[in-house]
Amino acid sequence: MTNLENGNQRPLLVFLLARDGDFDLSEIWSVLHRHGGEFDMVLVDHNNGLTKVPHLFAKAALKTLKVGKGASLGKTINSLVAETNNGVYAFLSDRVFPTHDHWLKRLCEPIFSGKAEASFGREVPAPGGNYFLNNNLEKLFPASGDGDVSGFSIDNCAVTRDFLLKKPFPENALFDPAGSWAASSKPSVAYSPEALVLRHTLLSLKEIYWRARAKGEDASAFGERPSIIADVRRFFTGVVGDVFFALSIKRPQYVWYPFLYKFALHFGYYLGTRKK
């Protein structure tokens, strides 16, 4: 690894975000370590220094940044981008787990080949997840073709330094500064389905609500305003779709769940967009 101060930095810097501990950092590090190519790495501890960091990982990282739960993740990343000279920044969080040693290469290939200014990988459900959240992931991240840019997230994406300097992450986005940023800043985006990661979908209704609310707050930071009509429409459309899905997989005993799940999702997002 290089030092931030000496200017002798590699073309690629990986931000690893320690957030919710859905996956073990030491196991994530072992995948990155087997990557084979050279890259710099920064650990962003989004638990204000409370994350238990494996010794080898801490030793390999250029720097560890401590970010409190209510502090600006976007501001922290923007500051480090301004300090460094790496051409490409890749982002990975402990909410997902890369399934292949070449995940990083596959994620960044469209950028290094000049096809795009940003890229994001495919997410698939980890074993034993929620039927409905699994189905949502499978629709959002197809095995081939173009992915929906709404799936772009700081958990599994890469961006060029040049574009981040022109259009930095929003400093008032606390949950996922990359998600709404991709939609509003409009970089040329490539979907890399081979850059595959696992995501846990066995979430409680409370977790679904709070994550949706945080996403709504980030959307509000980009100027999105609350719309009861739009959210009610999305709620009923989503419930109908999920009920048919439950019947299609021969799980009629779960037809009640979409009402609770979609309410937690859309009510949380609506309250988030109301934040000034």
C-alpha cells in the first residue's frame, strides 16, 4: 500500500465501508486480498470507530476514517477524493459480499476501458432470505443486459475521480450518497452483472422501515418532495404484484405479508422525503 501523502498512488482506490456488519470484514478482506491486482484501500468506519477491524485489514488500509451515524458520509468521501490522485474509486460495504476473487476487476472494467464514467454490479440474495425482497433484487439486477440505475448504490459501485470532482457526492446525504447522486448527476453508467455480490434480505419490518426512511432523506437532499398520491399508488401497485408473486410460487400463506412490507417501505420513504 502507498501513503496518501507521497503522491505515488495506484490507479484504483477501494473504499470499504463498515456499516451494519451484515457480513464479516475479515472474509471480505480475504476476497479483496486474493484479487491479485494492485489497489489502494481506505476503511470508512461508519460506526464512529466502534467496528472491530481485523488486524491484517487495518494494517493494509492506507487510512481509517471514522464517521458517526449522523455525520456526512458524502463529505468524508469528497474530502478524501480531493486529497488523493487515484483515477478510479470503487466502493464496497459490509452489507454485501463479493462472490468472486475478480469482483473488483469486473466492476471497474467498463471504466478502465473507457466505456463509462461509473459502474455498478449485480446483487443476488444470500441464502435463506425473504421471498419478496429476493424477488425485488432479481428484478432490479438481471443476470444479463442493462440494470436499472436505481440499483446503483455505494455498496457495490465505482466512479472516476474526474467525474466525482465535477459532481461530488451530496454532503447532506447520510445513508447512501451514491444512490440519488447517480440519478441526478447523470454520469455514463455501465452495469456489470459479473461483478456479483450477495445481500442479506432477511430483514425485519423495522429494518425495512428505517432503511427506506434513510433513502427518502437522501432523495430529499436532492430536492425530491413528498407525494402521498405517488406513494399510495406505488404501495397498492407493489402489494398487488407481490400477492400475485406469492401465488405464483405457491405460497398463498404469505399473501398478507406484502401489506405490512410495502407499508413499512413506502411510509418510511415518504417520511424521509419530508425531512427539510
